[in-house]
Amino acid sequence: MAIYFNDVFHKHYRDFKRMSVLPSTNNKQTRSLTEKQQAFLEHLVDTQGDSKKAANLAGYTGHYSQIVKALKTEILEITQEILANSAPKAAFKVVEIMEADRPVIQANNKLAAATTLLDRVGVSKVDKLDVTHKAAGGIFLMPDKAPMEAVKTEYTEIRGEE
């Protein structure tokens, strides 16, 4: 059974409606949105992230970049929610590919997408660097540098023509 991108977006949109994502409770300041702004954010998910279509469906005229700028924070919150909701599925896909007895169709692409998503939500591999020094000899200490003495000299100030 194939799951298409559109199905995933609509599933997340239904989850957003239930969780009442707009406006987010993570912000210390809650911002009230107009009905038009709410409609834009809802249509943004319906249109799979197409800002131009979402703006038209919400009733905005003119260029959509202004509404995107105005709702940047809310758009980023929705994006993070979509990624966070998909993270468990990505983790299971990595394990599924790893444990598969048979070849998995497009395994490299699926694995790359899953690991990228996990990296973006903060679940990434941990890089450890082991720094051990095994020296055969001891430490060689250098003497302090001799202090430098400043040489006093005379100078004349040259000014440009005024």
C-alpha cells in the first residue's frame, strides 16, 4: 500500500485541527490571528505548502509574500509540527530498511529522506572524537621570554595641506 505525500499532509492537517496548533501554546506571547490569516494557514497545509494558492483561497489579493512575512512564525511552527509528527515514522522506516530480509525498493532514497527528517527535528547521530595522547617522552618547558624594552625616540607630526 503506497502512502502519497498528499495523504500525509492531509493527515497532519487533521491532527493540527484537533490539537489546535494555531496559535501555538509554546510562545509566551499568543498572537490573535484574523479569520483570513487562519484561513491562509489552513489552506497552506491543504495546498501542500503552496503559499500562492493558499493566499488566493484565503481571499488575499495581490502578492502573497506580504502574508508569508506577516505569518512567518506561525508558518515555521506548522513546519516544525509536520516534521515532528513525521519523526516516529522516519525512525521506524530506518529500522525497517535495516532489518529487511528482502531488498527494499528505493531504499537509499527512503533512508536519506528519513535521516534528513530526523536530523531536522534534532535526532541525529552523535559524533564522538576520542582524543588521547600517548607521548613517549615528558613535557619540555620553555623559559619565559625576556621582556622587551621600549625605545624612546622623537618624531614629527606631518599634516596634509589644508
